[in-house]
Amino acid sequence: MVVTGDIDTVFGPKELEDSWDDTGAGHSLRSHASAHEQDVPIIGYNGDFDGFEFTENRDIGRYVFERVLGKPLSG
């Protein structure tokens, strides 16, 4: 599973939340590997991909629930 943030999201420990300076840059936080910086290749092998389209990150989760776990997502 791949988890990325949007352009305004940084992953890090909550205790570093107050470490942001006036420019919005944190001293110990780093944003990298988001979809805004690069493409993230995902390779699927031997799966039931017929009729399933992956256009967004959430489609990976939807695929796992619907095709692997057999539990359709509502909404």
C-alpha cells in the first residue's frame, strides 16, 4: 500500500507540530514522495484487473476491498 499526502500535507510525529517557522517550513519535517513530486509506479501481478480502472490513489484501496477482500466500499 502506498500513502501520499496532498501538496499541503507533511507526515511526521505530532510532537513536531509546533516546529514550523514563519515560512511554514518545519525544522524536522520533510515532505517527499508525494504525487506532487513524482509518479509512483505500482506493479500488479496475477490479479483480476479486467474492468477495473486505476486513476487515483484511492482506487488501490477500492481494488483491495472489492477484488481481494470481497467487501464493496459504500459511498
